[in-house]
Amino acid sequence: MTTAISVAGLHKSFGKTHALDGLDLEVEAGEVHGFLGPNGSGKSTTIRVLLGLLRADSGAARMLDMDPWTDAVELHRRVAYVPGDVTLWRNLSGGEVIDLYGRLHNGGRTRRGGKDGGRTGGLDPARRADLIERFELDPTKKGRTYSKGNRQKVALVAAFASDVDVLILDEPTSGLDPLMEEVFQRCVREERDRGRTILLSSHILSEVEELCDRVSIIRKGRTVESGSLADLRHLTRTSVTAELTGPPNGLASLPGVHELEVQDLEGQDAGVRPDGVRCRVRLHVDTDKLNAVLRSLTDSGVRSLTSTPPTLEELFLRHYQEDVQPDGRRDVQADGRRDVQADSRADGSEETVAR
Ligand SMILES: Nc1ncnc2c1ncn2[C@@H]1O[C@H](COP(=O)(O)OP(=O)(O)OP(=O)(O)O)[C@@H](O)[C@H]1O
Ligand SMILES: [Mg+2]
């Protein structure tokens, strides 16, 4: 499997704010890669470096074997980008914006097609029409008149309809209603099936769980976890509740056991219960240590057992919560965005990429 995006040891500071502090990211060609992390952890900054909108202080970033800063023009032909806060040209209609991106992604060429034989940029007219219908978008309205969700749809249709190799989606569904979220998810799967590579930054965990083959979790500008969802599940804890007919010998000293609670049921009500149960234990266990715990429970005589597999949400929240201080304060950089111009490309392209 070849690598579509490769970021190593990336650093970027804005004044005293270290937005990226040695960030690593590997996205394989053809996968949907989730890019997660608390607010202000550096996801959008990484993406802006990858798009050539921002220059890193140090470290390496490559996409499709190109340097995003020096090969930006060629790269933008092969990469489509959807931010979470799409702004459109005020006087262009949604359809015109979609076609403009189509031409960008087709090296400036236009293609004739559609019912009226009109120009559709570099887009496949059937695919363009299909997406407009599925996202229930009116492409004739002017940019200034669209609602937030509809602006997102314009950018999504433009991206999904484009003939590109990589889709970079930075919280792309913010503002979409649940039905449109469904449409989005189906489109992402189709794109993956067509062999596209997708980097998806999202705070919607269900979306990530549904769509992503692998994820990278970042915190304070560094990657703290990376792997397939199955791999990450192994890092989590399983909850176990069991009723035992004997004492829970040695459970407390087993490696990987956390928050063990033993409830003695003997002597309550009418002494030993007719089913012979003497105690109930509850514990959390590192999932890779589950076997030893189950053996120990069996030795004590199991009458009933419930085991709840870890959810991804628990894993993510654990990573997110490591930023929370004892007083409940979040130890992340305050979002002090400023002076974007100083770090942007001279052609102001970031303004028109509907940021
Ligand atoms: N142009 C800028 N000028 C100054 N600081 C910036 C700028 N852009 C980003 N930052 C800072 O860099 C850090 C990382 O921001 P970034 O937007 O990359 O986070 P994020 O992970 O995308 O967060 P969110 O989940 O809220 O979108 C934050 O502290 C932010 O305030
Ligand atoms: Mg962001």
C-alpha cells in the first residue's frame, strides 16, 4: 500500500503558540483516515500546511509525493478540500462555484454535458447532477443567499464530483442535518470504493466510527495515537460484572485490573443465596489482560457474567480528558487566531478556498 500523505515532525508556531509540536501523520492511499483531537490541537493547522496555505517552521509534509508549498498548483488539481465553515463568492451561484472547482481539478479544461449541454467544468455531468439531487441542493441560488448547511453542501458536491485523488475534509458536516449526514456518509464510502484517499477531521465520533479505516488522535500539536479502529479498541478497557460462588481470590493483584469493587452478598437477607452466590465483583480491565481475569473468575465459580466491550467514545474521551485539569479547566491553548495574512500565500488563495 502506498502512502498518500506523509507528515513527520511538523512544527508550526504562531507567536508564542506552538500549534504543531512535532506532529506525525501517515495516510495510506485508498483509506479513509480519521483525524481527531480536542479543539485547538492543531488539526486545521496541519491541513493548511498540507494544502500549501501555510508554511511549516520545520518538519516534512508530502502529499501525493509532492511538496505542498512548492507544488501547490499541481497538488490542487488532484486534491479537493472542504472546510467546516464554507464561505462562497457572493455573486456566483452554487452551480457556478461547483463548476469553478471542477475546472480547477481538471487543469482549467471545461467539458460539455448535462441536459442543456452546458459547461460543467471538469466534472462528470451525471455525477454532478446526481450529487446535487442527493444533497437536495438548489444550484441556481447566489452564494450570498445560502444558509450555512447549504454552503457546506455546495463545497461537498464540488469535492465529491471532482476527479481528484485525495479529499481533505475538515469538519465537513458541521451544519448538516441528520438526513444529509447520511448522504455524506454514503458519498464517502462511494469515494473510498472508487479508490480515493480521504482525510477526515471530525468531532462526530459516530461518523468516524462508521467511516474510518484508521485514525490518528492528536493533542497539543503531537500525535498521541494512531492505528486501525480495531487496534485502538485493544488499548481500551472492558467492563466486567460477575456473580461468584467463592471469594474473588487474587483479582486485585492481577495486572490490568482497575476500579475493582467487591460486594459481599453473604449474610444479606437470608444468608447464602439459594443459588450459592457469595459476592458480586465489578471491575475494568485492559482489554489485552482480559483472559487472566476470566480465568481467575472461573476459579472462584462464576454464576453470572456480563462483559461490556469498550466503546471508541470512551477511548477518545480519555484522550480528550487528559487535557482537563483537576479544577475542570481545559489545558488547551486559548484560540487566539490573529494575523492570518502573515502566514498565508501571497495570492490570497485561502480566502477563495471558501474558508
Ligand atoms: N492564524 C493563526 N494565528 C494564531 N494562532 C493560530 C492561527 N491558526 C491557528 N492558531 C492556533 O493554533 C492552535 C491550533 O489551531 P487549529 O485551528 O489547528 O486547531 P484544531 O485542532 O483545528 O481545532 P478545532 O477542533 O477547534 O477546529 C490553536 O491554539 C489556535 O489558536
Ligand atoms: Mg479545526
